Amino acid sequence: SQLPSSAEGSAGRINVDRWLRCPTPTSDTFGSILVLGDVACLEEQKKYDADPTPLPQTAQVAGQQGAFVARMLNRGYDMQQSVPKLPALGQGEFSLLHSWLVARGLEEAPGFNFLSLGLLAYVGQEEALNQVMLGNVPLFNLGGKNAGKVAFALWRSVYLAKQASSRNQALIAFDWLRTETFGR
């Protein structure tokens, strides 16, 4: 309610720019609010569609946005500039990170780009649906008689791989094995 009307996006979401910053009431607070995940309304222009469409409200988008924001903050970009830039170093100052970013041509922060890796959905009774892609290029979509079981194995392997620690991976795998052996 404290944001300007230009922040109001589709379906109650908040409009953001390519760096996930929302409009703010005053220019001195611009860049101090970053919006990501389900509530962020970042419109993506597709090559085959004239109208930009908001990114989907999925964990895949939110995860990529979180990693993007973490990179920008860790690199120290000045978020209040129209295009976030690295701050200038003072005379006699040296930063290995700053030098590395400048050498890579990253004085200005690149905007967020979503890379779709496809869809995996558990549908119950040890079956899942899948569509594995890289951007707009479909890699494979399992089909056939036992497609649901194979997709379920793929879903479980991705689920385990996405866990934050090997401890969590082991606990989840043990829980799955216990449930398979003894039931719920």
C-alpha cells in the first residue's frame, strides 16, 4: 500500500525492472526494495509473441531470482543507479573481486534472464510428469507405457540433488526407503 501505483502488476503482483527492483515513492529509496519469487511481476518478451508475459510463479523462477540477487549483493553493485554499477574504488584501494568483475566486463550488472529447465510434477502413486528443456529447446519428454514411473525416478533424483546438504539427502533417502519397506 505504500508503493506508488506504477508498482501494481498483474494479478496483485509487484512490477519489477530487469534487476528485480520495484518502483518506490521517492527516488532516494529506489533500489532499496528487491522483489522476487511469486510476488514479482517481471515481464518477459518472447520472440514469437508481441505482448510480454509475466514469468511463471514457480520455484524454478524464484530459485534463479534468489541466486541472481545474491550475486548482485555479494558483488556490491550500487542498486540505486538506473543500471546497477560497481562502485568506484578510492585511490590506493584494490579489490580482487572488483578487478575480476571489471576484467569480465561486468562493471554494469546484467539484467535477470530466466532459463527454463523444464517441468517435473509428482502426480501421486509413484508417477510423475516431465518436460526437460534448456531455455526454449526441449531435450526430452518421456512417453510410453512406463513413462510415469521413469519420470517419477527422475523427479526423485532431481529432488534429492536440490537438497542443501548431504545430511538432508541421506535423511530423505532413508525416509523413502523406510516408507517403501514398512509403509506409512
